Amino acid sequence: MTDMLVKLYNLPALQPALSNVAASGVGIRRADKNDELQICDWIKEHFGEQWALECKASFTLSSPCCFIAENEKVIGFACYNAAAKNYFGPTGVADAEQGKGVGSALLLSCLYELQNEGFAYAIIGGVGPQDFYARTVGASLIEGSDPGIYTKQWFNEMNPGTSD
């Protein structure tokens, strides 16, 4: 899967995306250390073990690099700096909640954090919905980036002792 590049100095405003989902009862917040088990279990159930392990890496810093979307329960997540510095992903929204702006709010929350860390560009690794990223944040494909860092060797090095 191809990677995409995002100009962090040209992002759409964050607040309208957050207000949009808040109007439907969804909150977006940075995960804290106490959320790790619940979030990683939810991700494993909905998106698989590899994404859950990658998300787990985002909790190794003093301030987790993970945002969650929730109403009465978790409905989505997005990580940054999990696979590698300056990378966005993995991210996912529950099937029943897609198309409501949750993914956009999570994406922008993470990208603004990368911008606050001083990055001018960010990489979206192993992109699935290319049109979504192009439309939402103006991301463009990085030629020659397939398979990128997401190889079996990378996964095994990042997660020693796990099966892939």
C-alpha cells in the first residue's frame, strides 16, 4: 500500500471538524495511559492484532500519541508517531459511525499535534482510502513508497515475540 504526504502548514481548521461531531454527541480526546488496554482490545476486535500492537506503541511516550472518538463507548481511534516519527496511522472508525465526520476529526487532531511538534509535512503510511485523505487534507501519493515501512520484517522488529 502506498504512502501519502500531507502539508501540515496547509491544513483545514480543526475546530469545525470537532464541532461537527460534538453536535452528534461524539467527543474526540487524547487517550491517556489508563485507556491503553480498552483501546487496544477494541482495535484488535475491530481491525486486527497488527493495528492494536501499533497503537500500543503510541502509549509508550509520556503523552500517548493516540486520539479516541467516543459517545457512550469507543467508536474510533487515530494514532501518530506509532509506526515511526512523523507518521499518521493507524486509524479506524466503527462501521456504523463512518461517514459522519469522525475520521476527519481524528485525522485533523493528530495532524495538528504533528504540526505542534514542529513538522511541516507528515506521512500517512500504507493508505487505504486515498480519496478520503486527498479530499480531507490535500494528501498526495508518494511515488515508490509501496510497500513502505510496513513489511513483515518491520512488524517483527517492532513487535518481538508476537506472531504475524
